[in-house]
Amino acid sequence: MKLTRKLVLARAKASDLDSVKKLNCWGCNLTDISIFTEMPNIEVLTLSTNKIVSLEHISQCQSLTELYLRRNAIESLSELHHLKLLPRLRVLWLAENPCCGQDPLKYRLAVLRTLPQLHKLDNQVTEDELAQALEEGEEIGAPPASLTDTNGVAEPQQEPALANPLPDIESDPLHYCMEETNKIREQLGMRPLSREKFPSFSSRDTGCSLGRKSHVLDAVLLLLKELDPEELQVLHKAAENRLRFLQRRDAQPERTDIIQH
């Protein structure tokens, strides 16, 4: 069943799609939710107990903070890559989908590694669980790209481009920093920067050497100038959790020595 404009307006008691902030479509046997590409202002969305298989169209809902998808037909966790584009998403209910698998811990760590900004996953997220997810969670790959054009005609697959078309790209500091910056931007739901738009930088500005770790630090420092207060809070929380995890890990050998003595 397709979710139509008429059904959305009737359920939300609204006159136009832009004004819809909350929508409850629980148990409507929905399979087609492409209407959400026209609803950028939706904030709370309940789609539990339907037949949804893809989250591609939800990626346009930039104001979304809560998403309820329990008991659908989502087969792969790779669909969560569409949700990485939602910077305000804080609550996700995904339980009882095929993608959850048989190992609840593995599922939760993989989801939280992909969406570390979540405050609640199915029930709750603790700081320890988030720290563990960032360290041990399985990295989720992106879903396969659609091979059909707007008319539904299959397009021929193109041969993949060479990984390193330029022979000197590995020795280019800007390449490394751009790569690391765009990885972090993706985690925060931000679009990647092209090489032409990437700001010039010098590691001397940050007091760092040109080692691999300094490129990561350069990337983080460059990102700070672009983040708004809400995004900075997400980054701050992730950094605190990571630091707390490393401190606990480093303290373990000390405890062992004390016990042995």
C-alpha cells in the first residue's frame, strides 16, 4: 500500500505537507513511503507494524527527531546509512525487524556505531554501551545503489573507477585530511566536501606533525568551525565516552598489578 498525500493530511489533520510535524501510520500495511521526500519538516514519525523494506525516502526528513519502525520488513542494517543524513535523530525503534538478527548485542553495537547521536535505541542507550559500540561495533556498509532510472528502466552498470587514479595521491597531506574530515562529516550526517571546496590548511597551524594521526586531528579541528551548537554537543558527548573508555582500559593493568601484590 502506498502512503498518499491524502492519507497523510487526513491522519495529521493538516492542510499541507509542510505543516505536518507528527504522523502516526501504525499498522497501515504500508510498502511505499516515497511521500516523505516532500515532508522535510516532519519531527516524529510512527511507522511500526507495516511492510516497509527501505528507508531511502526518509533521508529527506531533515527535522526528524523520533522514528518508530518496529515490526516492519527491513532486511539489512545497511538501510541505516539513509538515517546518517538526519542530524537531529535521537530516538529510533527498530526491534522485531529481520535486520536485528539473533544476536541483540551485536545488533545494538552496530546500530550505535552507525548512529552514535541516538539517545534511545528501542528502549535506551547507556554511555557505557555507546563507548563500547564506538570501539567494538560492526561497521555497517552502505546499501546497494538503485539501478533504475526515473522511468523504471534498468541502467547499465558502469565499471568501477580506479581506487587511486593519481600516482602521488597517497603522499598528498590534503588527500588524507580530506578523507578523514569527510568520514567524520558522514558520521555527523553532513555532506562530504569536494576537493575544490576543501579549505587549505597547514599542520603547523595546529602544532601537529604530518603523521597519520595528525591528519585525523586536523580533520576534527576543521570540522569544529562548521558545527552548530547541537552538533557540537553530539561531538562532545562522543569524545567524553571515548576518553572514559580509554581511561578504564588503561587502568585495568594497574588494578591487576595491585591485586597480584
